[in-house]
Amino acid sequence: MTRTLRATAISLGALLAATLGLAQPAPADGYSASLTTAAAGLPVATEVRTGYSRDLFPHWIDADGDRCNTRNEVLLAEAVTAPSVSGTCTLSGGRWYSYYDNAYWTLTSDLDIDHMVPLAEAWDSGARSWTTSRRQAYANDLGDARALAAVTDNVNQVKGDQDPATWLPPYASARCRYVKEWVAVKIRWRLTVDSAEKNALTSWANNCPSTTVSVTYAY
């Protein structure tokens, strides 16, 4: 990219940030603001579920060819006691903490890998216009630890595709963290929110301890 084109791209990025009500990103590929500012700046749009299918988000791929797919990469990254790895990335002997419900597990079968912003919610709020390759990148996002979380399977199943207007972690002490991580993922992937979702996020943000949301945009 020439210096002129890069300067133009940075200017357009600043204009987009201002239009969406987001704080000026610094550097150009990132964003940082207080949780209250970040939640308040999320752009509102009507959600559209038409055409959604999980198959449109290819997930649990082995992006680096090490025989561990995305699910297992998250389990390896989040283990509080490291598991043994054998064969085609079979994990055993580890221990994991599910922050949604303040629970510990030693069997990987007791854990789901939750998309912080569920695939259906992502579709509703912008991903329906993405290419398949971008949806695949979203569904396997290892570039931000907040995007995917190892959590108790039945808790994740209760969450389903709900946003924070209708579901928050059952462990009350986890809720401010959850709201912050939800906001971060929405900003990272430039996703919109609906009115009820924004109201819930801003309400929680205003009542959570002062904290900063820092994000690198996904491209």
C-alpha cells in the first residue's frame, strides 16, 4: 500500500469511528475506551435472522496444522492444570474453570467452547453480509481470548443464542466481566446491537467497576 493510500485508509477509519460514535482508535487498527463509553458507542440496528445456518460458519478447524482444532486450542489455552496431549490432540488429565458458573471440571466432555457472541447473534448483527472465509475466521477466533470460552456445557446450552438482554451468567460475580467481553467482541468484529441489547449493556456498564475495553480489530 502506498503512503497516500494508507493515509486515506486511516482517515476513512477515523470517519467511520466518528460516525458510529466510537472513540477514536489508536493505533489505527485498535480501539480503547472505558466500558461505559464503549457500550454507549455501539451502533444500533435491527437484527435479521433470515437465512441463518450454523453451517455458514465453518468452525473447529485446525488452522495451524498441528492436529489440534480450535476447540482443543481453547482448552489448552484456558486449562488451569495443563492436560496431557496424545495422538490426534486427545486431551487428558487437565482441569478447567468455567467462569460463567464458578465451576471446575476435569473432563473435556463437560465443557463447551462458547462463542461469546453466538454465531446466530453475529449473523443477526452483521455477519450475514460477510464472506464465508470471514465467518470462518469469526467462528475460530483465537486472536482475542475473549471471543471463545471453555464453560460448563449445560450452562452454555441454556445461553443458546441469547444476548445480554435476556441471559447473563448465573454466577453474579461474573456478569461485569461477561458484559465487558461481549462489548469487546462486538467492537472487534464491528457488529451492531439491537435496542434491548444496548440498553442492557449500557445499564450494566454504568454499574460495573470502572474498566477499559481495549480491542484489536479483526480484518
